[in-house]
Amino acid sequence: MDISFFIMAFTAIFSIVNPFNVVPSFIALSAGKSNEWQFKMSYKASINVFLILLIFAFFGTTILNFFNITVHGMRIAGGIMICLNGLNMLTSKTEKSNSDVNPEDAEKMDISFTPLAMPMLSGPGSISLVIGLFSKTSEWKQVTSLILAIAATAFACFLVLRSSKYYEKLLGKSGITAMTKITGFLVLSIGVEFIINGIRGEFNIN
């Protein structure tokens, strides 16, 4: 294991993934859900982040070339997914969770892959980063270090998402409702920025 490469890779990946930015969205999306459901989503999301980044680190260039996809195209697609999630948060009626929505159906909802793992955590930025980091590896020690850095980032995502339940208790129902609307608007804005930056990159617009 190459310690210096691990530290560099983990710092870079974690800073791009930045799970702290996802906490408000996770709180809003998990409002009214059980602790077991929140644990399950946090765990599955972290596993998905690990698998997504690992697959793209090793096979990202091949996948993108095979389908003739650019990073800018991925950024646009990710932006659309984020926008849809933001719109859903803005238009959803959180009051329905306690009356109109069957609790069993609510518990079956799975947000671990979309939108949590992709594109919120492992988006175009982190995917292009791990592809670039893998291209810099010249020996197996560095490859092992990169895998461990991705695993450490995924575990950090799990810890950060799990800590969000404490903020949920502090906010209460009215706070969660307000945060859902505010976060929905911010998420929608982030998605629009993704799309704009993707279009600029795709057509070389400064």
C-alpha cells in the first residue's frame, strides 16, 4: 500500500463527493421514516457509492468510449436527475406521509441508488476524478491504495448520513417541512448548474 497515494486519493475523492452537502436532502427524503429504514438507506447508499466509483475507476474509460459518452454528457444527465429530484421535493406534500400514504409503502421506497448514490454522491465530478486517479497508478500498491481510498470515502458517507437523524430530531416536523422546500430549491439550482456546465463543456462555451 502506498500511504502517500492513499492520502492524496482519499482527500481528493472525499472533497468531491462531500457527503455533508447531501445531509439536508437525506433528512428531507427520510422524514417520517423509521430508524431502520434510514440505516438501510445509509448503508446501501454507501455500498452503491463504493461500487459505482470502483467500477468507473477500473472500466470508466472503456465504458465511456464504448458508448461514446463524454463527461460533459454525464454531467447533463446527472443535472436532469438532480432537477427531477428537486422538483419532487418542492411539490411533495409532506403532510401526506402521516395520513394518505401507507406506512408500509413508504418504508419500501428505496432512495439508496437514485438520487443518493448517483448523482448526489458519486456524480460526474467524482467519476471523472477516479478515472483520472486510476490512470496515474503505475503499480499494484497504488491500485490497492485507490481501492482503499474509495472504500474509506464510502464508509465516511455512511457515517455522515447516519448522523443526520440527530438533526432530524432537532428540527421537528415543521422544520423538516421547511427544510424540504428549501433543500428542494437548492437541489434544483444545483441540477440546473450541472446542466449549464455540461452544455458549456460539450460545446466549448466559456
